Amino acid sequence: MFTINRVVNRHPVLPILLACLGFSGLCISMVRMEPGLSSFSLERWFSGDNHHSFLQTVNKATVSHATAKAAAGMTNNSEPPAVVVPQIPIICHKTGPLPHGNQFYADDILHFPFKLILMQAILIITITRVVRFILKPLKQPKVVSEIIGGIIMGPSVLGRNAKFSAIFLPPNAQFVAKNLGLMGFMFFLFLSGVKMDVSVIKKSGKKEWLVCIIGMVIPIILLTVVFILLKPAMDPELSKISSIGAVVGLLSISAFYVIHPILQEMNLLSSEIGRIALSTSIIIDVIGIIFLVVFEVMRHAEHGARAAIWYNVSVVVLLLFMGTTVRRMVRWIIDKHQVGEPIRQVYIVVLVLGSMVVAFLSDMFGIGIANGSFWLGLVIPDGPPLGSTIVERTETFILHLFMPFSYIFIGMLVDVVAMVSAPWSLLYPIFTIALIGCVGRFFANMIASLVLELSIKERISLSLMLSLRGQMEFIIMVHWLDKGIIGIPSYSMLILLSTGVTFIVTPIFGSLYDPTRPYFISKWRTIQHTPPNSELKILLCIHDHETLAGLLNLLEFTFPTQASPLDIYALHIVDMIGRAAPIFIDHAQQRLPTKYANSYSIHNSLRFYQESKRDLIQLHSFTAIIPKRTTYQDVCEMALTRKSALIIIPFHKKWVETMPDAESGTFTTTVLAKIMDHAPCSVGVLIQKGEFQNPMFAISDPYAVHQFIVIFTGGPDAREALAYADRMVMNPYVNMMVIRFLAVNNRGDDEMERKLDDGMLQWFMARNEATRRIGYQEIEVNNGEETLASIHALKNINYEMWIVGRERGINPVLLEGLSNWSNHDELGVIGDYVSSSDFGTVSSVLIVQQQLLRGKERKKPKLRSLSLNYF
């Protein structure tokens, strides 16, 4: 017989849900017992406060500024107080069955709420996409386009037209849209909490903390002084101590969930300045939560000590509930699944439902809808298995369906006409404070960044990043409107000012800071310019175990010796899903979180390989959990700092044989192209097929002879490929065939490139003159068709690997007529051909590109127009 204790121990989710439902039912009953209450807020119930509810205040705010002034009998020198407008507009509708009218029966289809909501969603999404298309050349982030779209839908633009408002924004539709907008912000903050890694606070050093403290203290002191000076000219509600604390706190902090999406759009998450901005904003966010709680305590204290006490009790109870019960439930869900096993859908539904339950409870306690869902997100561990699953399954739906209604909600409250009509004496105090806050925050961050030893451009960029404004400011300004701290004119001005700051700041730091600029260096870091009897530094980029096998086989064939050892930097790249801040782990100094167990097995495989080659290979293992779009930055940064001569990137056969724009795996065509464009050294692309996919291929039979071939088409890339082949020839069990392609009668040859090619081949043959394992042949062709035909004839010989240069410096005659043949430009025409399924072999392919020095342009064949079909 099952006891209660056994049920609780086996299914901790069950009592949590029952407790939530039971507690919610009790609270609803308490609210229903008090008819005078207008919102679910226990602190208001206990204090007897009869303020308007949030949605009542929002509905009140949509009444025109002129009507509010007339109702209050106000002069032009004061702002309409929040309490003089009717609580809820009275809307009368005919009751009956659910309407299912259509145009064929002469029905007004937009009269039905469901169709009207669909039309609003279509309008806001279309408007924001059009605005984004227009602003894209100005490098504007998505949030700017979305808030502008919401303002266009509101009473400032389209909403000013009475007919448009009557059709698309009637009061009943506004009510639903605003509630959907609130849900959008609630889910947005829940996801932001899931992505946030609070452990960054523990890992942050003294410099990061110093930047945060200086960047916050200076604006707080400055704004407090300004408030004191302008207090006589302020509205009485704004001049309260609690209001001063709220405004000063908001203008002094930088929100993580504002900065992260903008940096993600601009591919700066993995950059040095982006990482600093993210870690700083996480610390500031935690401090901001404390500011928010203190502000709410001060607001409640204005209505009596009893209200403040109940608010504190509510916060403590909610935090204890999430920090103990919910945390235990989350841990149980993770432990219930094996490593690599996907999280069951039922648990994702429970947690998303939990965000709504916590939002309801936090709003009922007066803590705020957004705070509860955000705090719940912080309890859920970021990354795999749980955090990444939640983000993967809900992010698109939330960001692209709910959030548009959030911007409609914001835009409905922005009334530019009311702002312009309001007297300057009403607006200038809050405008002055907001402007000084933005400027003061920027200069405070400039001063704080001195401790980080950054260049002046990097300091300016970091300060501008930390000055970004977005969703957090919009949510809190609506909260101020709800509390009566500001009115519609001041609210409209602050929304436009925040949007304007992001509009101006984003393209400035986007132009000032280029994370790829240091990658182009003026010193050679290539195989060709590395002395043969010296250490060769190689950076291996690893995606999974399947790619690791081919990379280790390639290292084995590179044949490290005592005279020419290999210094290997192995970087396992994990796609960052379900978290916001990238992670870089040096396995020699740090431990990787257990949730990334796959990286441990790869690290162990590398360690075993190093032990077998102890005196010949020095191996350093790293793991980078980064966004796919910025993979090239981390790869190039590591190659630069470790002074690598070659980056080897796996490119699996299935990625070549599928669609040209296939984006499976980490090293997609786009990522590979960016690495090749920005690499500070040479790059080798390994397409492993056949026996190369066998982990033991290179060592299974130590006396087996392997047949390799080099396709030498001339140019820097071909010379670099030959230099790498020279390393392989040192292996006594590798036979190397070199095929040189020339144009008939030297047509189209670059004289300088021809001399360099001749010198490289003479050096190679002279160096290996005593070796009988090398073959050499020259083939003359008239055009690209003959080039491919000659290569096709070579496939009958069972070569295990083809080594080719990418394309730089190739005589254009050799590729004439192949302008539309290549599907993968990053592989080059020849590399793409020999690695394709049409070639009909199971041979692996190594495509080599030599380093591009700073200031030199890549010369592409003149007779070939590139066909980038994967874009």
C-alpha cells in the first residue's frame, strides 16, 4: 500500500501542483470575499487600499488627454491625476452564441473579437517587419522596429483616425490585446530568466564588480542631486521618496535581457566586449532586483506599516517556495532523465504552466506579474537538458506571437499629441532627469572601464552597450503609469526617449567595434613558412565523436616526430541553446558542468591519444559553448592567441551531399565561410569519408601503405596544400602523387605566381629526392571542362585522400566555363567536385587555404563568376 510519503518522494511534482492550485483557490476566495477589491493583491486587501487595478489604469490611460483635463478641471500647468478618470469604460454588447459570421452573409467580420485579434496580430507583425526592413540599413535592432510598430498602431499614428480605431481598436479588442501583451512580457521574462546564468556572479573578478559598482554609484549620486534640485517643480506623486528611488534605480542599471538580444543580433555575444557587457549586466540585474523590492516596500509603506510588512512576507514566502520546493522539483525532473535523453513534453508543460501560476501568485501578492515569472526562470538551470529544451520548444512561439501584442500594448499608451500638448513645465523635470541619467550612465561606464585596460574605442563601445534601453524600461514605465507616478504625456516622452537612445547607440558601437579586426595580422602563420624541423601548432575544431575520428586519423598521418612535434589545441564546440552567456572551458584548469557530458567523453578520447604520443604531441583540450552564428569569432580568437599555423575544420559528407544551404551541424557553410574569411592563419577543411571515419584506421595496421594525391593547380592555396603534404611524406607508409595542372601555352598565367609555384615544386622534389614514394605528373588543359575530365580520370586509382588548394591564385583558364558549377564556394571548385557524391569515390578530401595577410585582397579567378547558391 502506497503511503503519502512514498507518493511525495516518487512524484514531487504532484504535491507542488496541488499546493499551487489549492493556494490559488484560497486566494481567489479571499479576493471574492472582499467586493471592494479591484485587483488580486493581498497587501491591498490587508491594508484596505482601494487603488485601481492594473488593467483599469491602462484603460483609464487610453482616454484622451483633453478629456482627462476637462474632467478634472485642470489648468495647462498640471498633469491629470490618475484618479479623476473613470475606472473602467462601460461597454455593452449583445449576448448570444459564439458568432461565426462571414463575408458571404454580409456580416461585419471584424465585429467578432476572434477575427479582430487575428487581424491585429497580422497588422502588428506586418508593420514591424516593414519597419525593420526600412531600418535594417541603419543597423537597428529588432526591438526598435517592434516598439515603433506598436506606436504606429496606437493613438499617435493610425489610432488617431477615428474609423481605424473603431474598426481595429475598439475597447473590447483593446482589453484582450492588452492582456495578451502582459502575457507576452511575462513569458519573455520567464525565458530570459531561464537563459541567465547566475553563477557568473560567483565567477566574476574584482574588476567586473568594480565596473558594476562605479557604473551604478555615480549615476545614483548624480540623479539624486538633480532630483533634489528639481523637486519643487515636480508633480507631487513624482516627488515622493519612493518615486525618486524608482526612477533613479531604473536609470542607473543595465538590464541583461535588454542587452543580450541586441548583442545576439549583432553577433557580438562571443566577442571580448560582448562577454564583459553580459557578465556586467547580470550582476547589475541582481542588484536591480534588490532595488525593485526596496522601491515596492517604500511604496507600500506610504499606505501604512501593515501593507509593507505583508509585502515583505509575500516576497519571502514566494522566494522560499521557489528556492526550495520548485528547485527540488526541477532537480527531480533532470535526474529522472538519462544523459542525452530528451526531456518529456509533460514536464515542459508543467514548468510553463508553473510560470503562469507564479505570475498569478506574485501579482496577487503585489509583487508584480513579471517578477514572479522571471524569478522562476532563474531557478531553472540554463543550458541542457532542461533549459535548452524549454527555450527550443517555446521561444519562437513567445517571441513571434505573444510579444507583438506586448508592443501593441506599449504603443496604445503612447500619445504623442498629448505629449506635445502638455506644458513644458510638466515635462521638463522628468525629461531632464532621464537625459542626465543616460549621459551620466555613459560617462560612469567610461570611468569604470578604465580598470579593464581597454582601448578608447573598446571603452566607448562597452559604455554604449551598457546604455541600451528596451523591454525592461518599457515594462517598468507601464508600472509607473499604473502606480500614478507619471501620466500619459510623461510616459510617452520616456518611451520615445528610451527608443531614441537605443536607436542612436546601437549603430555607433556597431561601427566602432569590430571583433574581427585583430584577426588579420601582418606576420606569416602558415605551414609553408614554418620550418620543416620545428614544432607545428594546429587548432582542431571538433563537433562530435564522428568528426573526432577523422581528425585523429589526419594527425596520425601528419606524422609528428621528435624533430617536428605537433602542438595541438583541440576545441570542442557546443552550440549554445537555452542559455545567454557563452562558456569557455580550459580542461587543464576548469571543470566542465556535468550537463555537458558529451564533451567529457571527447576530452577523455583526446587525453588517451596524447598518452599514446606523449613525446610527439602536446595536446591542450578546450570546450566552447557558444552561439553558432559567432563560432568563427571564437575559433579565430583562439588561433590568434595560441599562434596556430593551421586550423582544421571537419565538414561532414552529409552536409555536402544535402541541400547547398544545409545548416546541420556546427560548421555550416556560412560558419565555414566566415572562418576562412577572418582566420589569422591557414585553414584546412577535412571532408571525411570511407575509412577515415574509422577511429582506428590510421593505426589498425601499422605496416599498411596508404595512397594520397595532391591536385596542384597553382597559387598560394595550392602551395600551402603541398607544404602540408610534405609533412605527410615523412611517414614511411604514405605514398604521395602530385598532379600539376597547367594551361596550354601558359595562357592566362600570372608570371609571379608561376615562379612561386615552380620554386615550391622544386623545393618539394629536392627535399624528397631520395624518397621513392613520390610521383609527379603535369597535365595541360584548355578550359575547366578538361580540368574536371582529367581529375575524373584519376578516380580509378584507389586514393584514400585528396589534398587540394581552395582557389586563390589559380590560373582562370583552368576553371573557365565552371562559373555556375560550384554549390559550396568555401570549398573551391576543385574541392567541391572531388568531395561531391557525383565524383563517385569514398576518398576523404583535405581542402587547404593559405593565410591572408592584412591589407591583401583575395584574388578570385577573373573568368569565373561565383555562384553562392547557399545564401
